[in-house]
Amino acid sequence: GTNTAPAAEQRDTWTHNTGFILAAIGSAVGLGNIWRFPGVAYESGGGAFLIPYLLALLTAGIPILFLDYAIGHRYRAAAPLAYRRMAKPAETLGWFQIGLSFVIAVYYAAVVAWSLSYFVYAFDLRWGEDTLGFFTGEYLQVGDPEISTTIVSSVAIPLVLVWAAILVVLALGVSRGVQRVNVIFIPLLVVAFLGLVIRALTLPGAADGLDALFTPNWSALLDLNVWISAYAQIFFSLSIAFGIMVTYASFQRRKANMTSSGLVVAFANSSFEILAGIGVFATLGFFAHQQQVAVADLEGLTGPILSFVTFPAVISEMPGGNIFGVVFFAALVLAGFTSLISILLGVAASMQEKFGLGRRTAALAVAVVSASISIALFSTTSGLLALDTVDQFANNVGIVLSAIVMTVVVVWVFRRGEVLRQHLNAVSTFKVGRVWIFLLGLLVPAFLVVMLVQKLITLV
Ligand code: PHE
């Protein structure tokens, strides 16, 4: 393959800055905000977690978001080619990031598909009394040796639908596909989610839930793993160091206010995340109240179990629960789908540039390959088990490693920090000081190396 995109081809761009901002928010706001953040915060010190979280946002999240933007906008290509244009050997880093994104896409698509099923089930509370039995038994059919390798159609059908939708959006391209979906879905998501939070706050017991989430456990700050969780959450949540924001920024017009847009995106993402924490825990407070137990005694407060086992149980007990359920799972689908698109656009655009493929061919190739893997993995019984392991490695180890290599390569190996800083400042109204390079070159990698070592020790 050749590495140069056809020079004459007009690069598809976001047609207005709001389009870019909404798409970037669409990528950032996802399952990570709704079912990752609340549980992680609760388990990692509650209110005290906000300190490492905000520090991670300011010292690493926003600086790396700016770095992603700078690379994509200056070198005008998806991650691998953008890095290559910066310095030839750096292309490998781009492929590593795109590889990580691909791994995430495979399980992320499965969760979006489950949410789609549950959106339908919510209308008549199909999950019944035993929500755990329904999810693992009837729905995923985990643990049935007979069907351990066969495809479970209840899962495969929504998966195929999700992948077909992705294919259509990617084939339509950046301005007519991705931007349009985000311009419609993101405002819809915000309205739906605000409705959920307001409803949750009016339920009896809501205040106990908020107490459980926000009561600070200061000693958690002494635990290095809590800090790792904060940084990993920020990276995953902002979609940074995955090559995805590099790709999105590469579709911005040459004159575009990059850093100011970045601040809007980062602020919107964290606001949504904290809002999700409030909504989720107010709902859990109601659940505890119904069962006359303390929130601390509840189980299943994170990840898939939170959304597909605990929430259905709460929804069943709520007056008018089916409306709440429909809106909740619709919100998961909207949030998840817009993030999934960003990941797959990153993968497809990289393939397109590497192999000189057309947009539709690249979209088709990526959709078919990842859909097959998704279906093979997550519509069988071992899928659920795989999810946790994949999340551990891709989201904690992989992404931290990616951020370390990226910052060291840009700042130290190829010394592009100053060039990129000037590039950002030439187009943006919010000017970036030299402290940015200091953070990226010293603080971020030093801190992340310590975290990575610690994480690897706890994993092996
Ligand atoms: N940011 C998304 C979320 O919070 C996930 C994501 C990760 C999207 C990496 C794109 C790239 O759910």
C-alpha cells in the first residue's frame, strides 16, 4: 500500500464548528460516562475521588486532548498517517492506538446492541422479577454448555442492526453522515438525560443515594489505584490517546478554533459525567429505600451488571418505570452509538489512507470484520467473561501505555512540542502556554509510568 492520500481528493470536513464540537462531545460522552464513571467514583473514594479526577482532567486530560487536536489538525490525516507525517517511525504508534480503538469497538458495539434490546424490553418490563437470571440466562444464555458456541439470536440481531447503522453513517462520510447523526443525537441525549435525572431526584431515597456517592472517603487518596482509576477514566471518557481525536481534528477546516473547542468538549463531558453520577445514584438510593437497606449494601453498581441487572430491577419497582426504562436505554443507545461511530471512523479513515481505498470500501471492510468478531465473541456465552478482561487491559494498561509513548515520542524523541504549540496558538483564541509542553513532557509521562508499573504489579 501507499501512504499518501490522493492529493487531489477534497478532504471531507465538518461544515461548521458546532458540528465538530457536537461530534467530539458525541465521541466523549458514551457508556464510559453513564455506566463507568458513577461506579468508579463510588468505589474510589466517593466525593474524594473528585480531587484526583479533576487533577487528571487538568494535568493530563485537557493537555492530551489539545495534543490529539494539534496532531490531527496540523498533519491532516487519521492517526497513523498523521504521526507518519510528523515523523516517519511514529506511524507505528498510530496503528497501536487504532488497534486499541478497534478492540474497544468490538465490545462497545455489543453493549450498544444489548442496550437496543433492553430499550425494546423496557416497554413491557420483559425482564420480569429475576433480572440477573433474565440477563445471563434468557438473554445472553451464559453457562448453557449446549449453546456455548452457537450464536444467540436475541443478541445477534441487534448487533447486526447496530453494525448496519454504523456502515450507513460511515459510508455517508464526515459531513453528511457523522456530523448529521451527532447534531441530532446529542441534543436529544441531553434532553432525555436531564429528564431522567430530574425524575430520579424526585424519587424517595434519592438523597441517600447522593450521600452514598458524594460522602468523601479521604483515605482513598492514599491508594495509588484510585489515582490510576481517575486517569484511566479521564482518558477513556475524553476518548484521548486512542488516535480518535486525532482523526476527528483532521477533518476540521484549516481555520478552526481548536483549543477553545477542546475546552468546551472537556467541560461538557465532565458535566455530563457528574450528572450521570447524580442520576444513577439517586436511582440507586430509591432502590435501597424500597428494599429498606443502605445503599452501601446494594450490589452490582458498575458496568454491565449496573445497566442490565440492577437498573431493570429498579425500573420494575418504579411507578411509571417503563417510561423511565425506555428513556434510559434510549440514552445508552444514543450515547454509545455516537462514541462507536467515532472509533470506527478512526479505524476506517486509517485503512482508507493506508491502502488507498475509497470511503465506502473502507467502511464496508471495517464494518464486516469488526461485526464478525463482535458477533463471534459477544453473542456467545464466553462473551460476558471476555468483556471484563478486555476492559482491564485496553482501558487501564493499553491506554496508559499509549499516552506515555505518545507524549514521550512527540516531546522528546521528535521534539515537536513547540511546533504543535505554535500551530494551536496560530488558529485558536485560547492560547496555550509553555506549561503545556512541561506537562506533556515531564509530569504526564513520569506519573503515568509509576501508575503503569503499579497496575501491572496488581494484575500479575
Ligand atoms: N469516550 C467514550 C465513552 O466515554 C468511549 C471511547 C473511547 C470513545 C475511545 C472513543 C474512543 O464511553
